[in-house]
Amino acid sequence: MAAFAAIFLHNKGVNMKKYIMAFDAGTTSARTILFNKDGEIVSQASKEFTQYFPHPGWVEEDASEIWSSQIGTAVEAMSKISATADEISAIGIANQRETTIVWDKNTGDAIYNAIVWQCKRTAPLCDKLKKDELTDMIKKKTGLVIDPYFSATKIKWILDNVPLAREKAQKGELLFGTVDSYLIYKLTGGLCHITDYSNASRTMLFNIKDLKWDDELLKIFDIPKSMLPQVKNSSEIYGKSSSKFLGGEIPIAGILGDQQASLFGQACFNKAMAKATYGTGAFILMNTGNEIVNSNNGLVTTIAWSYKDKVTYALEGSIFECGSAINWLRDDLKILDAADDSEYMATKVKDTCGCFVVPAFSGLGAPYWNQYARGTIVGLTRAVSKYHIVRATLESLAYLSKDVLNAMEEDAGFKIEELKVDGGVSKNNFIMQFLSDMTGISVLRPKIVELTALGAAYMAGLGTGFWKDLEDAKNILKIDMSFKSNFDKKNREEKIKAWHKAVKTSLYYKE
């Protein structure tokens, strides 16, 4: 009888696990989504937080606001469906990646604002590293180009510029982490200082071949190793949330950088599969399997994930402006009342009237990697209206994607046949159709566009047995719409040629 009761209670415990909680810790907002076993969203909550721009090219966020927004949305998402901690199998975290937080080991408080991945304050340091002929060495070890985008120069800036920071770091009193590390540290009450391979590979301090923090790089950047988190698989149980936050302890079992998370969420499990996420920025990744593919065309090599102690690599092209370019139209130019209006306004005109917008507000990412490029509007005449400018801005996102995909195909040595898309901006049918028109490939948008959160959920669910294997995850994904090009090849080539002329104008800018 006792044995029967034990089995009953065990099974009851299993059945109680109805949900996976995903933290989608983005660049401008915190979001929490609860998924059921079918990968369906059953509850969600989001909250925007403030970005600060203290100087031109500088971008910061309040780390405490990131944390409070994230935990606040978790509580809200649970309360909407009266979910309890006992019903949640695990927490998975997808996060804005290179954003850098340094905090006091004892208090858990950041010693300076989070320096966001978009921030360009360390451009002079990057110039010095290039001048010292460290480009090839750093790329060989990390797969990355030297750019303010990545975490290493940001950490060094904090240590060099915040009073007593370096002294405290040398005493072992400071910790560094990307947003995933910081959230887990707070969530576990300071018990876990960890990250995963995907986030570690974005710091410019991690050797992606040897799979460890690189002592030579730490010496170059003068960063104490004691500051760095322990690197773990992307799917395993790392610890549990403190019961004081969510009403009970919940296993934390998945971590992925947001772009790797969407690659996983899109079920791009096989070599040569590619996805593009259109959010604040746009990020295109292609699975290269267990092979480190070095780029000769302005892409970076990165770790996609580590699952069951097996590391998968990817090629990546990062486009700095995407949704932020649409926000520029809305918030700064005031020619949109709402971001969603952009699709309607773009279709009010048949073309851009010869106008091109290059949204290089914080430099250009892949494949150009020019930190000094600046936004331009070219081809202006009195015939150009606000509708043309809106359309040109939306079209620019497709052109930038085309540039990255061309580089990706050349590096990999084969043609990409289809591109899976996700992110808020992928809901814009005009952009997706123009993307297919300019690339000549099929663009597939799934029914669930929150693929970043779903990827983190998959990893967490696999870590606790909520989902059995990758096949479970693959079967969940359903396509909502497919965009196919019927665009004339000659017209396409003319448009792309004109676009590259506009980009050259942007590249000529120098402070």
C-alpha cells in the first residue's frame, strides 16, 4: 500500500508540471512566457525598461531595473493563470548577449549601469587593439572581430573608470556577467555565478576551440579571472530559484544567448539551416554543426549551444538596427503614430522614389563592421514624402540582410535555400516579402514568432525531462506563412547596386 501511495504521489508530481517558464531578457524589455507541453503560449507578460544615452554612441541600462522588470513579469505571467511554482517544470533564460554587468559579490548590486551591446564608448580601445595587430589572434581564439559590440572592452572600461573597481576586482570582490548570469545570481540569492557556452562565446574572452576562458586574452584586457562565471551546458539543472520570488523553488535548467535561442527554437538542429531574428537589431545565424567555419567576409564564428556535452557552432551576422530604425521613425521623426503603422504607410507608395535610408545610427555591423559609419538618407528630392522614407527604412532591413546572407553563403560554400524568421518585426508582411524579393529565397515565418523564448523553454524542458528529445521540439514548430519571390532578377540587381552606393555614403562619415 505504501509503495502504491509513493507511486501515486510521484505520478501526481509529474502531472503537476504543466508549464515551462521562459525569461526573454531583451534589449529594451523584459518578457516572461509560460509554455505548455505543446509549445503553446498560455500566459505572458512584458515590461519595457529605460535605455540611457549619456554621450553620443553610449548606451546604458539600470541593472536593477532589468532584474525588477524580469521578476515582475514572471510574477505577472503566473498570476494571470493562477499558476503555482509546483506547476512549473523549469525556468529557461534567453538574454541580450554582450551587454555587460559588473556587480559587488557581497551585495549583488551593480557598481555601474549595464553597458549595452549597442554601446560604442570603447571604439578607441578597439582601434588600439587593431593597431597592436591583435585582430588575427583574437579572431582565431574567439571567432569574433574586434568591435565595441563584445563584452571584453566593456569590462575593461568599467574597471578603468569606476572608482575603486579595479582594486575590488583584484581582491575578488567583483563579479562579471552577461544578463543571464546576473539574473541567475539574483534569482538564486547569490548561490550561482554561471553562464553557458553560447553567452561565453560572445565576450571576446572565451576560446571557442579549447572551450575555456583564455588566459592570454584576460591578460591583454587586464581582467581578473575571479570575476568570470563558470561555463555550463546550455541545458542542465544549474540550481533553483529562491522561494521568496515565485512562491516556491523552481529549477533553472536552460540558458542561451537570445540569437542562439531563436536558432534552437526554429529547430535549426542540422548543419546549413539558417534563421533571422528581427527585433531591436537583426541577427542571422546558420548552423555549421561541429565545425568551426572561419569567415573571410565579415561574419563572426560563434557557439550555437552545448547540449549533452556536445558543442554546436554557427556563423552569425549582426545588424545593429532593425526595430530600433522603426522606433526612430515613430519617436524621433514623428512620422509614425505606432510602429505597426509602418507596413500600411510603406504600401501607400509603389517605390521609394529613388530614396535610400541607411540606418547606421550606431555604426554598421556585419559584413561591414565599421564603428564610425553613420545613418544617411540619400536620393532626396522634393518628390520624396514621409511615405517614401518609411518604405526606404523598411527596405533597408532587407538589403542589410541580403548583404549578410551573401557573406554567409560565400563562407560556407553553399546556397541557403530557405530562411526561417522570427521576432516582432517579422510580423511586418511588407518587410518579409521584400526580403524574399531581394534574396530570391523562401522566407518562412512560424505561427509562434516568440522563438527566442521558445528556444530557452526547449533547453529548460529538455534539462528536466519535460520534453523527451529534439524530435519533441521539432514537432512543435508550425509554419504560419511562406513568402516567395517573383521579382525580376535584373531589377533586383539594379536595386542592390544602388543600395551599395548608399552604404558607401554612410561609410564615408568620420567623426
